Amino acid sequence: MTDPFRPVDDDARATMDRLLAEMRHGVLSYLDPKRVTPSASRIALLCLPGHGLVTLVSELSLHTPALQSGAKCALLVGEPAAKGDALTAPRATLHVQPEPVDKSTIRDAWLTHLPKSALYFDFTDFIAFRFSIDDAFLNGGFGKAFLFTADDLKPYAS
């Protein structure tokens, strides 16, 4: 079988840059620690300069115990185009490790990007996590598959 992955090039980096800069949410894939079954949730997600990839979640959410456990998980980012085949739109799966962060350190940057979250940001049950990215798979559309290493992803680390 032919290797479907291309070497990461400037176009792939530009696509990853755009996906992470424009995202406001993603799909978190995790192993539910209580049910020991795979699960997924849509979460607010931002890539903030100086902070990296971060989320704000409620401790009441089913996915939060998985994040609190520090277990590796995956994030799917990218939106299908308004028209046409959803499978032609760029998307990336990021393999990540969550770590808690003091939400006050991201408050200003978070609210700049998601101002409506001011309604709940300061609720005591909302906590923040930063994700370190181990690697990523970018599907830039048909015939445009790339595997990003941790070194390729350093620009998104903080």
C-alpha cells in the first residue's frame, strides 16, 4: 500500500495555522473514566498566543473528569464548508495531553475571542485546561494528508 501522507510543507502549515487561529470550538474525544467507554463532546477551544491551546469547561460536564485525570485525548477541529461535500473541508485531529491552568491567566484573552462567555467565565464550577500537543493529523481535503510531529507543532505550544 502506498503511504498516503505527504511531507509537511508550507501549505500544510498555513492550513493548520488557519484552522487553529479561526477555531472557537472543537470535538473532544476521550475515554470516560466512569463508564470506561469512548465518548465525545463539543467544547469551547482556543489557540491563544502566550497560552497555547486552551479550553474552559464546567466541572459538571461529563468530560471534565477525563480532563482532570490527565489522560491523553484527541481534539477534532475544522468546520465543513456551507455547501458541498463535508469531506473536502480541511480538518485536523490533535493528540493532546490536558493539564489544569489557573483560568485567571487566560481570562482577558479568552473573553476577547469569546465575549459572550463572560456570562459564565467566573462561575466557580468553570475551570481551564491547557493542551500540550503530541502530534496531529491534518486532512486538507482529498489527497492532502499530513502527519505533524511535536516539532512541527511547537508554534502552537504557547
